[in-house]
Amino acid sequence: MTNSYHIPSAQCETEETIKKSRFISLIAHTPGREAALSFIESVRQQHPDARHHCWAFIAGAPDDCQQWGFSDDGEPSGTAGKPILARLQGSGLGELTAVVVRYSGGIKLGTGGLVRAYGGGVGSTLAQLETKLKVIQTRLLLTCSYDQQADVQHILARYSGLIENTEYGEQLDLIISVPSSQVKDFSKDLTNHFKGQLSTRPADK
């Protein structure tokens, strides 16, 4: 399981003209398939007169192939969507969508020329794309007494965790968030510190 990966921090766009065809490549952060499809549709609306809107997305973690998608949008099969997706895969990034808009100039590029144009456009955009690290978090439920709260917070801080929500009753019900890669060590530390009195359980989504 991927515990962290880079994602786009801002939308990026590049443009080039190849044999009179205008290629506009856009990449955006799209967490989830719905966000990816929404971005694709927004680009279509921005460029309604373009001949093709070819695209690919990795809507989740880079290694989650169930979150991949692509389309040639009328270009010869394999000349647009797959080359775009290949560039996204090669970047190692997650949660992103690339759309390449083509205004045709009337000169045929051939299959090899199209592959280079679509893949190259996305490659150029990726080279300029600003990114940030996303750390996958695991949400846990922890019940503790009021006098245990300070120690819980201290241990949580050591693992870059945080308290998302607190419910006050006879005891405290805490919803905590811990980097997924740190959950095992955090839980062990917590159990040892409180001599088995406290333990975590998965929080309901």
C-alpha cells in the first residue's frame, strides 16, 4: 500500500503548434473519478470548437490501476489516451488528470506524430507542474479518561497525528488521524505507555 505520494498543487497548462495543429495540454489535481470527469468536462466547455479533447487520469494513488482512465476522443486508437496515461504513470504522481485539446490544422501527423504530440505535450506540462506531498492518513477511535488526554496528545504528536474530533462524556471519545505508515508504531507505543489500558479501533468513515 502506498503511504504517501505527490499530487499537483496547482493547475498547469502548456501549448504548442505542430504542423499547424494547436495542442493545449492541461493538468489538474483531481481526487477521485468524479473530480477527474468534471475537470475533463470543464475543459470541453472552455474549448467547445476544438476537434479533439483527449485525456487520461490517475484519480487515486499512483499504483491503484482501478483509478485509471483514458480516451482518444476520435483520434486513431492508441495515439492519444494511452500516450497521455503513460506519461502520467511515469511521473509517479497521483490524483491528477491531463487533457490535451487539439485544434486541427488540416495537416495529418500520422500515428507516430500523434503519439509524440500528445505524449510530448503532457510531458512538457508535467515538467512545469507544481506538486506537494500527500501523506495517507488512517482515522482511529480512542476512548480515554480526562486525566489521560495530555499523555495521549503527547504520544500522538510524536507520530505527526492529530485529534479530529472530541466528544465529552464520562470519558473522552477521540477521533484521531495518524499517518498510515505510523499506525502500528503509534498503537504499540500507546499500549505500552498505558500498560494495556488504552487501545484504538477503526473509526467509521
